[in-house]
Amino acid sequence: MGRRRRAAPVAPLPQRDGIDPVRVRLPADPGGAWRTVRDHLVDRFGAAVGVERVEAMLGEGRFVGTDGPVAADEPYAPGRCLWFHRDFAAEERVPFEVGIVHRDERLVVADKPHFLATTPRGGHITETAMARLRRELGLPELQPAHRLDRLTAGLALFVVRPQDRGAYQTLFRDRRVRKEYEAVAPYDLDVSLPVTVRSRIEKERGVLAAREVPGEPNSESRIELLEHRDGLGRYRLLPATGRTHQLRVHMNGLGLPILDDPVYPVVREDEPADYERPLQLLARVMEFTDPLTGRECRFESRLRLSSW
């Protein structure tokens, strides 16, 4: 039998704005380069934030161990854990609220608005659905079971208890969640629908847009037209896989780019967020068998696309 993994030590710092402190485990130092805690922290973080900032944080007691704030001249001890809170840049508040579709002792199903990231990433830290819900619901251990694109609105599943998260993440990993999206896009009589699109999508790190390339398909979406008027169509999108920007890429590939998409077909990377023109894509329905109770679950968004 393998060794049982040790539980991570409990952080001595509370969350700040719904964000956990960063945990740093001091590594082995076979060369003896780090005589003090300061020596290691300067090597580790000095290039990113500056030596002066690291020293100032030490002086302010911002680095904390299980027995309290850490002094700069404390001897280096491999294996010791320290915690600290990053300095967050000021973030513009997304002017929409997170709705609650369902809440019980295990799950929170939220209606995430357009423009709000699901989890902290890049420049979006405190202005995320996870951080907001932790603060507003008083659930500091709340974690997402999956990720919904920042520009897409609709249903996002969060898990209340850390010990349950793996079971719900596995549902998404194994494609045992039926997801139904709604979109508004141009109507084209010459595009034959319904259609199932299968293609290979690749997303390069640092490049905003994903693209379809030759090769074995790794994505599949069914596209259905629900109704049309005034040159626009309302579409039901049923993804069988979950590649980055999959539905947006497939709709664009059909010549039906989703209305107000800032990436497809033309990248408008440097433009500020236009809250009056959200991407017309909504995660409308989520269905699955609860892995812990066996109950059949169906949730439907209460949001509506503004262009229809």
C-alpha cells in the first residue's frame, strides 16, 4: 500500500476579500545558500516584486508561520510552511450581481453574469464569482466544480465542502453533465441546421483566440436553430466536449459568429469592456446525476440574452 498523503496544515491567516492566503513550503537547501528566511524569500520573490517589497512585507509581519509572524533573521528551516496575502491590484467592479439558482448543504448553483470570471486568474482576483460568493454567502471553503468562460453568462456549479469537490469535478471530467447553451447570432438561410460540428481546436498559450486546425477532432457541438427574426437567429448549442471557446469557434466556423463576440471573427483585445454589449452566449441548462445522492438534477438559468 502507498503512503497516505499528509493533510495540508491549516492556514493561520484568514481569507482576505474571499481569497485564501498563499502557502509557501521552504524547500531543501543542499548548497546552504539560505542562512535566514529572508535570504530565501528574496531569492524566491525578489525578481517579481522587488527586494525592497519583500523586506517591507517581512517588516510588516506579512509572512506568518503556525506560531505567528516571521522575522527576517530567523534561521532557514527546510520543510517549514509560511503564509502571506498577495498585494491585489485595484479591480473594476463588474456591475452585475451573481444570482443563486440553487443552494443546499453541498452545492451552490449560481447564475454567473457576463464579464465576471469564475475563479481568480490573471488580473481577475477579487472580482470573481468564487470570491464574491464566499463573501456574500459566508462560505469560505466554496470551490467551483468547473469553469465558465468570463464573457459567458449562466450556470456555474460550486461545491460547499472540500471533501465533496472531487466527486463533482469528476462529473465534468468524464462528460457526465449535460449542458445546454443559448446564443444569438446572424441568421443565414444557406447554413443547413441542425448540424453536429466535429473539429480539432487548438489554443496557444498567450494567444487570445483558439483556432480550428487539421487533424483528429477533439471537439464536438450540436447546433440547432430555435427561431429567427430581423436577420438574427436564436440557437441551442449542445457541446459534447469542453474545449476552450469551443462553441464560439464552432459558430464562427459556420459563418454565424455569436453576437458581440470580441474575439471571433475579429480580435478586439485592447478595447475596454462594454457592459452594454455582452457576448450573447448563455449557459442555460445543466443536468446530471448527483454522485453523492443519486438524485437526478436539472437546473435552468434565470438570465436572458439581451439581444432577443
